[in-house]
Amino acid sequence: MKFSEMPYTRPDAAHVAGQYRQLAACARSAGSGEALAELFRRHTALDDEFSTAACIAMIRHTLDTRDEFYDAENDFFDQAAPGVGNAQLDFYRALLASPHKEALAREYGPLLLEKMQVAVGCAGDQVLGLMQAENALASQYQKLYAGAQVQFEGKTLTLPELGPYKQSLDRAVRRAAFEAEGSFFDAHREEFDGIYSEMVENRNAQGRALGYADYVPLSYLRMGRLGYGPGEVESFRRQVAESVTPLAARAMADQFARVGIAEPKFYDGTVSFADGNPTPVGTAPELLAQAVRMYSELAPETAEFIRFMTEGGLFDLESRPGKAPGGYCETIPAYGAPFIFSNFNGTSGDVDVLTHEAGHAFQGWMAARQGLCREMANPGLESCEIHSMSMEFLTSPWHGLFFGGSERTAAKYALSHAQDALTFLPYGCMVDEFQHIAYAQPHLTPEERNRAWLELEHKYRPWNDFDGLPFYGRGAGWQRQLHIYEYPFYYIDYCLAQMAALQFFAAHLADPADAWQRYLALVKKGGTDTYAGLVEAAGFAVPFRQGAIAPVARQVADWVAAQNRLL
């Protein structure tokens, strides 16, 4: 079924919550493992039905945030979802209290019980109102950001549409594009600051209500992290600052020399080559057609996958007024159908989307075909991102298709893509450390938060000189990162995944066929193992361990330096 034809009806949230209360009562009196397993199967059907409606409403809302019907449906789920979620957690509690719970472990795997145990520590009726208010704040941020339009060179543009101007070979145009973007955030400074201050206060209140010191430990539970905590993440960040930042700084210095910029500024970092960045050739439909060819040739599994996606109309790629910012992939449970959302702007980022989000989609499609329940279909988010980030590298033999067949342009993309993967690690750690500061010190003023961000810039990205830019120069650049508002503490997951993806990159350079088979095996494992277990199963080093990051970073940095010499 095509996405446009998928029916939508607002669910009766009170009825769904009531059904969960009935399931919980039955679980408490269940006399056998089989009875408990049957109740879990009924939960899966109920969860799929409610989540399918929520997912369809969310996607259609983000496609046009000005659509009054789906705007109202989005508001409905902001209010209804926490209550249904709490009722579902009560069912989990009843399952975990049952003397027959091991039957679930035998049928679905032992990790199911661990995942449910983590989930029940995430919410409760005492934070229901706070969670509803948090959802409303996230929607407020999204609508404010999505409505952004700026005047630039006689045109009215959305913020994604400024992307090509930020990469212009004309330095004055680049700076002007960043200034135009910054002017929007400066004009709405009080709104962005106010929303975030309320979010920090709200989330910390949730943490305290559930027995934690603040939001940080609660966030780790909500992210579904198993086998590691803030201590391991702090060790990871420290290794990145010590081992990756110097290599990234060297790569950036090579880039500025390659471009011919003697005194580089922040707005110069967007240009990778003196003759311009690699730019995809073709419209969004034409680029999608090349993606179809790529996945049709990559493997039998991806060929079947891409047919499913295109026949279902499961892409919306072009930027337009009112469309929400960013990009994502969501799988619609009842249909086993991933949906890829993006804002194409004519830059190489469009190619990134067709590989990154397709990695998520491929894993979601595979999990649906295997019949995995939602709890076991997906691993933690840090492992979900392995699927997407690794796909970016494993499809490299076909990337030339997106650049008109030009071998040099494809080589430029390969270099800039690998370098971006390296330099992303310090940025991702900076985002994570900033959030730890913000929630540990909730009484910081907006100006103090911005100063903390600038201090982290010096720590993780010392090559950046903001040259008095509005918005960026005052340390507010973090407000562009929607994850900080909408998905707190998610961003470090990209870094953890990137470490696995870079190892897939090295494996692909050595043996593409072997690397693909290892990736396919990883995808098929779904959420049946922890992050460390999945990384080790692929034959790679777990980056929490001291000394694990430096060798991988050096290998990638050396490859980037060698490619730089060739170009």
C-alpha cells in the first residue's frame, strides 16, 4: 500500500490505556508461561495499532506543519501518548513480576526482560503532566524552526535552502548566508532561549519525580542504553578530545590549504575544494532513480527493499515552506513500511540522506520481514545508527551515479565524506557534554549557556573562528541542533555508531564482499544484543575501552591525508 493511501483514524487513547490495564490484570493472574506469552502477543498487536496511527500522524504533520488537521492530531498525540505509554509500562511491570516471565525470555530472547526493566524506570503517572508539557514544548520548537524564512539575494528561502549558498565559492556569499540564517535565530532569540530553559526545568523535574538527582540518569534509561552509563560516555568523550580532535584539526588545515584560504573562518569550513564541493547532478526524482539503481545492484536483499520503498511512495525528499526541518526515517508498524523524510537542497548532503536514512529503512524493513516484535526489532539508538552510518560507506562504489558519472567528483565526495565522519566525532561529543552541563547546572542563564558552548568549541573544534558572526559568534549555534531540544542526549549515539561505521569503512576497503556480509548479519540481529555485543559480533573494537579509538581514527585520518595528496 502506498503511504498516501494509508488510512488514518484518531485512536481512542482512553480505550487503549484501558486495554493495557486489562492486560496487566491478566498478567498478574496468569498461570503459565504460555498464557503470559499470549498476553504479550496481544500487547504487540495493540501497540502496533496505536503506534501506526501516531506514526502516520507525525509524518503527515512534518510534511506540512501548517496543515490544520494534522497539526491538531500532533497535539493530540503530544497529550495522549504519555498516558498510553504509562499504561503499557504497568503491563511491563506485571510481566516482570510474574513467576512465569522466563517464558518470554525463551520465546523472544533474554534481552527482552532487560529492556522492559529499563523501560519501567523511565516513566510513571507522577510525571504524566510533565511529559505532556515536554511534548508540547518540542512541538513549539519544531513549528518555530519549520516556519523560518529569510530574505536572501532577492529570494524568500527556507533555512535548508540556504545550504548551497553556504557552500558558495564566493566567500562574501558564504558569510552572508550564515548571517541570514543567524538573523532568524537572533530575531527569535527570546523564544528559543525560553523554550530550552523550560525544557531543562521540565526534564529535571521528571528526573526528580522518578527518584533521580536530575534528568541525566533518566535520559540514559529512556535511550534504552544497556551495559554502559555516563562514566563510559565520559571516557569516550575524553578519548575523542585527546585522540581525534588533533587529527581532525590536521585534516581541516589540509582542507583550508587545499581550498587556498590563509586565514580560515567558520564560514570557510563548508568549502572542501577550490573548484567547489562535490554537487549531485539531477533533481530529487532523478537522484532517487540513481538510488534505486544502486540498491538494485548492491545485493538481492537491497534490491527487494528498494522496490518496496518506491512502490509504496515512502520518500518525501524536497524542501518547501512549512515542511519540518531535518531528516529522519520512521517505520510504520502495521505495514512494516519505513518512511524517509528529508529536505534536499542541492548539496552532497542529499547523497548522505539517500544512504544514511536508507540504512535505517533497510534495517526496519528487514526486522518487519523477520516478524520481530517492536521491542526486539530495534537495538539501542547508538546501534540503530550503525546501520545508517555504515551504509554510507558500503554503498561507495555507486556514489559516482549521483555525480553525473564523474570519477573526480566521486573521489572528492569520498574524501570529504570520510573527513566529515572524522570531524563529526568532536562535534558530537561537544553536543553531548553541553547537555550534561545544561542539566547539571539548570540555573545557567542563556548567556552563560552560550559561553559554555563557546568553551566547548575551543576544546573540541579549536579551528573555528566565528569572526563576529551573528548568532554563532555569541555561542548560540547549538540552537540549530534540533536533537538538543527534541531528543536530549541522543547525539552521542551518532558518535558511538560512527566508531563502528569507520571500522566498517576500513573493512570495506580491505574486502567489500566480506564487509557487506558482516553488515547484513548485524542488521539481521536487530535488537537482540547490546551495543557492545553487536560491535564485537561484527569483529570490531568497542570504543569505551581505553585506547580503542586512537587506532581507528589514525587509520581514517591517514586515508584522508593520502586522498588529499592525490586530489
